[in-house]
Amino acid sequence: MKVQEDTILENFPLFCPKRRQETLINVEQLNMAVIKEPDAKTQSR
């Protein structure tokens, strides 16, 4: 993901399609901080 210096994101849900995992992030002044990573989910077949 590309961000500019003036980009501000709060509680942004970032989704990884390869891992099928969602992570909440904050971005301010080119600094990214992970706020929450959900627990691993078991896959059922």
C-alpha cells in the first residue's frame, strides 16, 4: 500500500487475500501502527 505524507487512516481494515486475514491499522505521517490482529480462526471442511 502506498501512502502520502498527508494521509491519515484510523482503524483501517487491511485485508490480505492470500492469508484471508484482516488487520486494523492506523497511518499518520508515513507511520503505520497495527492496532488489532484477530485471533487465528480454525478452518472447517
